[in-house]
Amino acid sequence: MEPSLSDILDSYDAAAPLAQAYTIPAAWYTDPRVAHLELQSVFARNWQAVGRLAQLEKPGDYITASVANEPIVVVRGRDGKLRAFYNVCRHHAMTVMNEPCGHAEHMRCPYHGWTYNLEGELRGMTEFEGVKNFERADNGLVPVRVEPWENFVFVNLDPNATSLHDFLGSLVKLVKPLGFGQLKFVERRSYIQNCNWKVYVDNFLDGGYHVPHMHKGLNSVLDYTNYTIENVDRCCVQSSPVSVDAKSEASAAATRKGDRAYYFWQYPNFMLNWYEGYLDTNLVLPLGVDRCEVIFDFYFGDTSEANLPYVRESMGVSELVQQEDIVICEGVQRGLSSRAYQAGRLSVRREAGEHLFHRLLAADLKDSRAAIAR
Ligand code: FES
Ligand SMILES: [Fe+2]
């Protein structure tokens, strides 16, 4: 008999200390009921990165996104205020804004031409005279919480959620000295992977465990022995001394600068990889139980013409690492579906970040299961 969703959730022991802990069970990566619950309990309740603040500089600038399968639009109002809305027309539900980003004087639904101002208020309806008991003022776009942090814009579908600042906790002060404000966006690259979104996060959080085995180039510029892993609040900070020597792979050595690399993960699905003068962010979005999209945004300190060869080469090194990670993640997803595997153990030296991830996730899932049961 198929186990119930409750049985599947209860088969993870979140109280076990790292040395005794198991990973979350394989079914959490393969069962569509878990994926469905995650949309409600994880993606619709935690702050989600949806874009870059630089895309929303002027009144009328907007971006669209999908959060927990909900269409969202974020727009800068005439008053300079940032606002977010469900991107759903109050007439017959068409998505109002249909480009990834842009600039608009107002938000006009393409279906029948209803028009909302930048503050989300319904201003104009075509051919709607004579309709009774209809208040224009009650038919604005439905608002969503939005807050910026550093170069990024986040939304939260839960009106009762804590502020973004409190949600990010220690990450705020950890990142401040790295000077993200001086970095300029260069390019976005997106990858569709045949794995559950959590496989990608787990791989990011294995404390460099896989680096010597799977990323020979990257490994040749990191001091693996002195790699550190620290959990704070909803964040895991991994850091490694950068150490280039005669044996380092040329491209990695030329593009991974500074004394230290920092790899931040913020629960549930946002990652930041920082080297001196370089940042890439990874946002992993579920597309189903065994599919996800990973979006890389690349930022550099020096984006001058003269530095473009470095910028290209540097993104090339990240691309190679990402291709190596795709092979791992898709292989792991196949293994998680095997009858031979139920759950695994965690390296105490390396895999504390995964342990944090699994416990935070378990707390959210069990919390919303309790809410559903009430
Ligand atoms: S659905 Fe938007 S105007 Fe009809
Ligand atoms: Fe990797």
C-alpha cells in the first residue's frame, strides 16, 4: 500500500544531532504530494527573490515572476514606492503584464483592455456600463508584500510573514562588507535540470565534499582542507581560502581572485557565490517533483570594455562548474527513485549545511500539515 503523506513526513527525525542524522527520505524528492505541499508551506510562506533592484529604478519599471506557481508583478509607482501584486486581472484572470521586465505608464490587461495604474488601482474598464454592484475601487490588483535587500528584490505571499530583514537575519551583516553595491549585473543564464530542486540545494550545501571529485578546475584554486562551514539562522556560510599555485588550472586561477571565496545559502532556495570583484546568484525554482530551473545572475566589479575578456572567461569557469553539477544532480535524482535507497547519512565535517536545510524544511512542512489538519 502506498504510504500516506503523513507517514512520509514522519519518517524524518529532525531532532537527531548531525552525527546521528539521516538525510530527508528519498520520497521527499520523488513524491508529488510533498512537492505540492512545499509550494504552500515553503514557497508561499518564505521570502522569495524575484529580481534585481536595478530593474526597478524608475517609476513604471516592472518585473514579472512566478512564486509558488502564482504570477506576480513588481512595479515602481509614480510616488517612487515599490509595490507587488498578483499579476491576475480582476476581470477574467488574464495575466496583466506578460514580459519578464520592462517599463509601462500603466498596467493594461491585453485581453479586454482593463487598465490599472502603477499603484495597482483599477482605472479604466472598456464597455462595462450598466454593470450593477461593481465597485471599481474594490477591483484593484491584489497586493503582495515586497522588500528590497542589497541588489535584490524579494516578495512574500504570506501577509503575516516576518520582515525580510528579520528573515535574512545574520546574512545581512555577513554580506555587508563584501560591497555588493559596487557590483554591476552582466548576464543571466538559466538551466533546466531533471532533478528535484532540493537536490541542487543539497549539492550546494555539501561543504565542498564533492569539489575534489567533480570540479577538478575549481578544486585546483581552493584550499580544501581549510574550507569552513557555518550555520547561522536560516543561512549557511561556506568559505574557502583561495590558493593559486603552479598546479592550478589556468582559467580558474585567472578568474578566481582575492584571498577567500564565500558561498552563502539562504533558506530555502537562494545562493550567492562571491570572489573578489565577482558575484553570481543561484535561484532554484521547482518545476515539478523531478524538474527545476536554476537561474544564474552574474555581477562584476569591473565591467569596462578592457575587462570583458576576464568577465567572459570567469562566466565560462562557472558554466563548466554548473555543467559538472547538472551531471551530479540528475544522477542523484535517478538514484533517489531507486528502491535500493531510502535515506543517507551526513558527514559531520562537511554536511552541516544540508542538516540545517533539512531541519528547516521539515519544520515548514510539518507546520503547514498541522494547519491543514486544523
Ligand atoms: S481578463 Fe483582463 S480585461 Fe478581461
Ligand atoms: Fe558543485
